[in-house]
Amino acid sequence: MEDSPEVDRGWRFVSIGYEGQQTDVTGVNPWEVQWTATRSRITVAHPHYPSQRHTMFVYEVTGSVPPIRFAAGEFSNGAWGFFVPEPPEA
């Protein structure tokens, strides 16, 4: 059995739901705004099946000031997960 890739630290799970379903990512419903890809990606654990690893791509909400940054991707067909960066430690 192959080892699972490491989960990227510094990201917090926000929500999982079907494409277009109401969700809140830092005060914004991502399905109602335009996203800009940052060309970065992270590896996360599935929130309900922590041994599963998934790649999420990092986006910013187009034109937001300050920038709203999040990671998103499909856990399965049409089921999307959202993650946000953890705030820096004081």
C-alpha cells in the first residue's frame, strides 16, 4: 500500500457541498462571484474520510480588496470542498 501524500498545513476546512449550493467563504458565496486562478494548489484530507487526499486549487475572488483567497476542488462529481488560509499566529 502506498503512503498518502502529506496534507498541506496552514489551511482550514470551510465547507463541502454540491456545485452552486449556498456556502460562505470569508463572507462571500463563491458561486456568486468570479474566481481568478493563482496557479497554486494544495493537498487536503477529505473532511469525512481523513485518509483520502485531494488536490485543491488556490483562487482569489476577482477584484476583491483586500483579496479573498481560498482553495477549492471537487471531492467527487459535483461535490465541492472549500478551504481558507489559517490566520498567521500572533
